[in-house]
Amino acid sequence: QAPHTRVLRDPRDKQTRSTRDRLMAAPNEATRRQAEIDRYTALIEEAARKLPQAIAPHIVKLAPTLAKAAVAAKACLPILVTQLKKLQQLYEKLPRTVLKVVCGFVLCFFGGVYPTLIATVEAFRQCGWDRTRAAMNELAGEAKAVLDKEAEDNKKDADGNGIPDVQEITPQELLVRKTHLVMSTCDPEKVSRAMGGLYTSWIAVLAVLKVRFAKTVALSMSVANVLCPDQTTTDSQGKEHPITGPDARPLSGPAKVLRDSLEASLPPQYQKWLDPLVRWIVKAVSLSVAWTLMPIMHATHSSIRGGMMCSRALLQLANEKQVMQDFLPKDHQQTKLDEVAGWSLALIGFAFQWKFGFRVPFPLRLFMLPLDAVEGSLRWTVGS
């Protein structure tokens, strides 16, 4: 090769080397993750041995699955905290008028899908949102401190043999070591204050939800009692006795059909579970039907409320931006335009929810799965 000849390199060489480096690092990452899963599995198995014998074997069997879930949660926690902080910063930067427009639009078009979640947010705002936010920030800070310390502890190699110490000790020693790490890193006053704040806020919110959705629960229980009357009575001393003879109240309608079907399919030794099983199924179905009908009422209310909120916020935003000053009044009380726009938007929002069966349409449904899980959990908590 001549000394002055220029060598033309393929620009794809850098990309190829980067891809090769990632592929070479992949086994190391997989090995590190598997070692962490094994470490958590040993921790869970050791902790399970200290539990009662009735549940210890089941926890040991679930240890690998619980360990994988713990590793995944540990990896997702920093990302979740970062995204929540970004959302909080965005919330604080956005003008309140824009937030009202967005909240009104969401209420108008999706209020019937997440009635319990929306009611929970409103209850939290009324029952100590500042205290709850401060408690969550303190717990997030303590969790981050523990994760940082744990990452440092996993890399320690006191004897210098190239193997981390946590991989050379017994599961019992690992449990004691990690327990000491958590106890020595966390601030007990902060954790106690934060947990107390969360508990107090949740009790207040739960009381609000119980009262707000008492009609739904009462309706479902009333239907369940009609279909499947209680077959016991309580005497003056508080003892329950079965109702027999002419005073016995038989099952009616679907409950009787369900009982006959189960009676024919259950073995004789399980017949004693027949009546409680029928009552549980009837109550569960009644509660499900009541919660199914509830979105119609909530969709109506949320569509009207969201439409009015959105139209009035848009009017206020137009005045702030000095748009159409000659046509739009300064105050919504001086015109009927906001009501016309609000009722029109409410009608469109309710029709939208009705068309999709009070569910989020498919493209958006995938992004709303976490909200669906939270909504279902809240409904179960209120109805339990």
C-alpha cells in the first residue's frame, strides 16, 4: 500500500462494531440478571422457612416467580419514579386553564369508563392530597436510597477473589445481610410518618368511596338477597340457627337453577359447600351487574360536567389569549354560549361512550391497561 493512499472505511463499520459489542455484552447482562434472580429466590426461600408450616411450602414453590417479579419491579421502579417526576413537573408548568380543558375533555369522553378512579382522585384532592404527595415522595426517596446501597453491596468483594460476597454466603447469611442493609439505610421516622400519612389519606378516601358507591353495593346486595335469601337467623344471644320448616325461604329464579346444577355435579363429600358457594356466586354476579349498569349514570353525569368544564375553560383561555375579543364576553355568566357548547360536547361525549360500550376504543385500550387494573382493584375494594 502506498504511503499516501487514503483508506476509505465503510461508515457501517462503526454500527457493526456497536452491534457486536451489544451482542457480546448480552450474555453478561443475562448472567447478572439470573444471578440476581437466584439471590432473591434464596432470600424468599429462607424467609419462608420462618413462616407457619401451612403456607411455607407454597411460598417456597412460588419463590422463583416472586424473585423474577421482584427483579422486574426493582428495574422498573427508577423508571417509574423518573416518569412520575416528569409528569409532576409538566403538571406544574402547564397553565391551569389548559389543565381544565384537558380534564374536562377526559371527563366528557371517558368519565363513564373509570368512575371509581375519578372519584378516588377527587376524594384524594379533598382529603389531604398534599400530605399524600409528601408521603409518596419520602417513600420514593427511601426506596431509592435502599436500591443504591443494595447495588453497591452486590458489587463488594472483600476477599478479592473476583466473586461478589453475596454469591459466596449462605441464604441465611444473605437474608441477615440484606435485612441489616435495609434497616440501617432507611430513616425510621420518615418511613413511619409517610406510612401514617398514606394510611390516614386512604382511610378517608375509602370512607368517601363507600358512601358514594353505597347505592351500587346496596342494589347488588338487595338483588342477591331476593335471589338467594339467607337461610340462617340470629337469636338474642347472637348465635346463628338454620331456618327450617314453613319459615324457610327457598331459592328463586337463576339461583335455584344454579344450585340444582351444582348439586348434580358436586361429589357427596362436598355437598356441604353447596349453599355458601351459591350465595357467593349470586352476590358476585349481582355486584358485577350493578357495576355494569353504573357507568350509564356516571357517563351521563361526567359528560355534562366535563362538557361544561371544557367549554368554560376554552372561553377563559380565549380571553387570556385575546382571541375574538369583540365576540366573546369576559365572563361565562354573561353569555349562553358556554352552555350551548357544553351541552353539545356532553351529548357528543355520551354518544362516544355509548357507542364503544363505555370502554376505551382498541388503539387506546392498550395504553389504558394500568388504569383498567386500578379501576378493577378499586371496585373490588369498595364492594368488599
